[in-house]
Amino acid sequence: MRFFEEIKLAVLERLEKGLPPELHYHSVGHTKDVQEQAERIALAENVHSKEEIYLLKIACIFHDTGFLFTYKEHEERGYRIAEETLPAFGIGPKELEIIRGLIMATRIPQSPQNRLEEIICDADLDYLGRDDFFSISQKLFNELQVLNMVKSEDQWNQIQVKFFRQHSYFTRTNKELRTAKKNEHLKIIEATIINTE
């Protein structure tokens, strides 16, 4: 557990140097935000195990490292990076399996299987129900546009409406803290497009 800061510094430095510049959303800033939100949610959800919080924080730091190599299936690639890196810091097979579950749970559509996985999923999409949603959403739009994955703002808004309608937070904490604001954002987006069905 004493190695977290060392692991974090090494991974963030690797991301800063290696992430493609067109990744406006899947950035070092996003990785830091997910870790911070996961810690906040874990505390609110009464997760007191230092071991669980340690593994959760590590998974947050590694969850998007796969973007160093690939956009599709980046979760699996991110886990492989963790698997290659973490044994040197005393992380064994049992802990690696927990970390793998946490990273893979963030794949869209999210499918968490336990409380820690619910926490990382909610941390990863925490911004949907925050005041900074539109500025962060713009970064994702810019990223997808550069990668030719979305053609126009109208198309992006339609994608967002569909995503919002399918998404719900898993933890009691984020359901209570983020859902109302998220619903406000949905209404604003819906109002910008003619046909949201």
C-alpha cells in the first residue's frame, strides 16, 4: 500500500508523454479526476478497507492506460499494462484479478459485479451530473470528431441523449448527488435537437 504514490507518478508520467494529443477527453486530467471521485464515493459508501481503497485507486490510475496503444478494447490493454507493471510493487495474482475486474467494469455499457466496481464506474462517468459537464462533454466531442467517430454536433447530441437515457448511477452516493443535475443536462441537450427518438 505504501507504493501508491510511486505507482501513480510513474503511470501519470507515462500518460503525459505517451497519450496521443488528439485525446482531449481521455487525458491525464480525466485519470486524476476518476481517482479523486472514486475515493470520494468510496468514503461516502463506507468503504473502510485500506486494501480495497488501495486496489481501487490503482485501478483508477490504470483504467485508461490502454489508450497509449489502442482506442478500441483499451480496457483489456490497460489491464495488461497493469499486469506487466504491478508485480514489481508487490501486487500478487489475487489483487491483479480484482484490478482487472475494476478496469473491465468501466467498459461501455458498464457492467459492475460488486461494490468496488460500481464505485469506479460511477467515478468514470461522474461528470455527467456535475456543473462542469458541458466543458468536459465538449472535450469528448472534440476527441471523437478528430478521430472521425462523430461528424457533427447534432449527431453528437443525439448520441448523448441515447447514452443518458441508458445510463444510471450504481452507488447510492452518486444517485443522490448527481442524478438530478444529470437529468437537467439531458433536458438541455434534448432541446437542441429536433428529433430525440
